[in-house]
Amino acid sequence: MTQLLSQLSIGIARWSLLPPITDPNFFGVSCTKRLEPSAIFLSALFMNLLTKKISKIRASLPWLAVTGISAAAAVAATKLVRGSRPTLDLRGKVALITGGSRGLGFALAQELGEQGCRLALCARNAAELEEACGRLRKKSIEATPFTCDISDKSDAETLINRVLDELGAIDILINNAGHITVGPLEAFDHSDFERAMNVMFWGPLNLTFAVLPHMKSRRRGHIVNITSVGGRVSIPHLLPYSCAKFALVGFSTGLSTELRSQGIHVLTAVPGLMRTGSYLNAEFKGDARNEFAWFALLGNLPGFSVATRYAARCIRTALIQQKRVCTISIPAKILIAKEALTPEIMRATLQFVNRAILPSYNGSSRTFTGKHLSPSFSGLFKGLTHLGKLAAREFNE
């Protein structure tokens, strides 16, 4: 029994640390010659401790065997799935990007366009769309503007038909359009939640349902849903946004499961805070000036936020590798892990942040944009948000 467990632990260690292996003697003792010294040491240490205690835990061996086999199977399955995914060649593919005139959408347009994609950019503002497409064309990127209100089902269906008529196909749909309103619960009403759901849930659903017949008939296609860490962890003072993003995460991950067998790949992108400059177009309610201050600072400081180009590159890479989930930034991964593993502690932490750090409700129901509030700040604040201002100019915010 001891020898069998020793061989199994050595095999698991080797599998965990090295690339996929085709050695027929994978679980044999001879494979230790190719192990890293650290793996051999850890395996030996583990077996030494296990041997000393084996008489006391003999009754638990069936459970240990089940756990070990389950862990090995999980690792093997992950490696097998990753190894079986073909990479996507973006050259000549038609990509429809909502919210493509600015921010992350514009950065994604640049990333995909540089890889040879033909772009269809969608937004509500025709002037912003023309400016974005003009900038892309200067880089020899093919970009066609399409104005649309994606929250309207008939508009979404018309958009899909227009893109198909003009460009001939839709290989990639990127649901990126979004809107953020910041403030305490007391400052929001039903219309704030309805607006968030219309743009960030019903909009993606409308476009997905409209494009699916085309993709299913070809038995290929890619749908990328830009969600948020706010769709995995509900952040105080962002409730309408979090509600819509939670809904989109559920839709996107479920869609991935159901469509894969029909040749359609769905990627759920989960970015954390990004320096897109979007804080200038966000809306603020309640104590608007102080709401703007914390949101702008947190969203622009390196360490808390990541560069927009980095986020766009991560999403492009995940699309090419046909991954199902792409979580961007270490803070986002930490928040999601803490929410999953220690939800009570996470709730208590965010409750403290809401009570002791974020602005209290001051009774105001007025709404201000970041562009309106920003000029009232000077000095240190401008220095701390300088990277965000640069990003706003670069990405049309």
C-alpha cells in the first residue's frame, strides 16, 4: 500500500508541475528521474509523514483514495480540455462590438483590427462612432459604424441584419456596451435598475438571440460577454450595475454550456477596475462630488486598476485560445475568491466599507456626470487621476 501511494503521489506531483506527458511509464518509479528536485522532495516528505501515520489513518484510506483520484482526474481533465481547443485565426473574421466607439470597446476594436478582423462598431452616438472608425481607418483597419439602441429588441434584430447585409457574416459578437451610475441605495429608484438591466443584460440577450440563427446555421461563431467583477461580488454604491452584471454572468456561463455542442464558443470576460477614463462618463447620485472622488481614485490608481490595453489584450488572447472564462486583474481574482471561500467575512468587510468609508446619503436626487464634477477638483486629485485622463483621451472617453 505504501509503495502504491508513493508512486501515485510522485505521479500527481509530476503531472502538476510539468506539461502534458505521453510517457507510458507515467506512474512508474523511473519517472522520478525527470521530476524537479522540489517535486521529489515534496513527494518524499508527504510519504514520510503518511507512512508514520498510516496505522492511525488506515480506516480513512478509502476516502483518501477517492480524494486523490478526484484531484488527479480534475487536473487531467483540465489539461485535456485545454489541449483539445483549437486556436482561432482572426484574419478576415467579422467582429461586431457594442459600445465600440470608446473605452474598452474601442481598445478591443484596435486589438482585433490589428489581428486582421473586419469591424462593425455599434453605439448610440453617431458622431462618436464616426470619430472612432476614422481613427481605426488611419491604422488601415476596416471599420464600419452602426448606430443602434441595443436595449430595443427590434433595433437589435435590425442591427444584426444590417451587419450581415453589409459585411456578409458575423463571426464574433462582443457584448461590451455598459453604463455605470454610482450612489447609495437611497438615491436610486426603479428606473436606475431598469436602465442598467436594459443596457447590460437585455441588450446582450437581444443581440445574442438575433445572431444565433446565423451562427447555428454555420455551426460556428464566437460570443464574448464583457461582464465585471461587480457581477461576481456585489459592491456597495453600485447596486444597479452589479444587478445587471450578475444577470449577464449567469446568462453567459449558461450559454457557454448549452451552445458548445453546436460549434459556438462563448467567453465570459470578468475584468476588474480598468483605467479607461470611463469615470468621466459615469453618473453620480446622492453626495455626487464625494461619490465621484472615491470612484475616480480607485479606478485610476495602479495596483487597484489595470491599463485598458492590457485588459483588451487579455480578452483577445482568451478569444483566440477559445477559453470560457477570463478574469482580469489580481484584485478581481482575490475578491472573487474571498467571496466564494469566506462570504461572511466578505460581507462584513464590505459593510464596514459602506458604513465607514463611502459617502452617506445626503438627500439629493440629482444626477451629475463625471465630466461635470471633475473640474471642481485640483492639485493632488488631478495628479492621482492623471492616468485616467490620459486613457480618456486615448480611448475617446
